Amino acid sequence: MRRPFVAGNWKMNTTLAGGQQLAAAIAAEVGSSTTVDVAVCPPFPYLTAVKQSLGSSSVGLGAQNAYFAKSGAFTGEVAVGMLKEIGCNWVVLGHSERRQFFGDTDELINKKINAVLAEELGVIFCVGELLAERQSNQTEAVLDKQLTGGLAGIDAAHMAKIVIAYEPVWAIGTGVTASPAQAESAHLFIRQWLAKRYNQGVADGVRIQYGGSVKADNAQELLSQPNVDGALVGGASLTAEQFLPIIRAAVQVAGSK
């Protein structure tokens, strides 16, 4: 069985003190448990402090982006090796906000994925369609394009280090959530795509998270879908009161799947 994975993407939010308090609360909840994988992805300046607040817990630390070059004259960018050195386990790549606001293309995302894999860190690779694309029945075509471009040249052996996050753009930060049936349909397409591109073993092993207005009151139903293996949580990951119930829902689902 695929172990559920819940990650909190804090985006450009929290303060230093608030982030430390939030991380400590999550660490206290999770402890050393491995029933469900949990990670938090703070803003770059807070990574080291949050790592300290996580202590010896099993909660992983993720960065929200990285650059593909190892070093050099790339003002404002962060190398994967730097993230590894301070204790990051994961890097989020391909998020729709990176695509929309910062021009991250499938080709650039692919370079970043390769750079993260070269440092042996885990990748949370985001894919998802716009509202207009959903309404024009282009969801699967968009997912096919993003998967094909982002995973170009990535062999089956490296897929064990990749988690795919399906995030319909129309559901991110809008309060609108994909229905369990919509989420399951997209996740099933991705899993079938992996089987065709690689093999059934890879398809069965890769975890596919759902992201898009995940909250305590919808987490259990979403996570209970056969091909939904966790959640990439945005706004609801910013307080312990909202995030911890999502983790608890994942733990409950893990015991029933």
C-alpha cells in the first residue's frame, strides 16, 4: 500500500516566530510516527529555523522551489545543494503559481527535477489545469503535456523519489474544491499515464497527492479515493488548528485502505 503523504505549502506566508510555533505543533502531533508522511514547506528564510523546531520528529522539510544550476551568477536563485545542506528532504516544483507568475515552463521544470534528483532529494511535482481547460474538456491533454515535459528523460528508477501533486488551478486558493469524483478521475488518468510511460510497477508505487482548497471537513473524503495518496495543502497548512485535522484524516484513511 502507498503510504499517504501530507505536505503543507506555506507559500509566502508566516513570520519567523509563527513558523517556528507552527512547526513545533506539527512535530508534537506527528512525533516519530511513520503511518503517514508529513512535510512542511516554509519560505526560504525560515527553513533553518523551522528545521530546528521540527527537532527529532519524522516531519520532513521541503523548499518551495530551486534552480537547476549547482552554483554561479544567478542572483536571487537557490541551488539544490544549498537546500540539501540545511536539511531539506523535498523540493516543490512546477506549482501553478510558479508557472503563472514566474514563467516556469515544462522544460525548465524538467531541468529542476533533474537537479533535485541528482542531489538525491525528493520532488513534489505539481500538475493541473486551468478553469477554461477544465470547462473545454482539456484536463487530460494538459496533464499529458505537463507530465511528458516535466518527466522527459527521467527513468523508472528515479520515479521512487518523485511524488506527483494534482492541483487543479481553479481550486487553488478559491475555496472551490474538486469533487472526490473529479479528483479520483484525474489521479486515475495520471496513474494510467505512468503505467503506459513506464510500467505498472512504477504506476502502483508513485504517490499522487491532491491539492486545491483541502480542508479538515473535506480531507477524509478526498483522501479515501483509491488513487489519492495524500494532499498538498496551502491555506489550511498555515495554522495547527486547520492542518492537524488533515493529518489525522490521513492517518485514519491509512488504516482503512
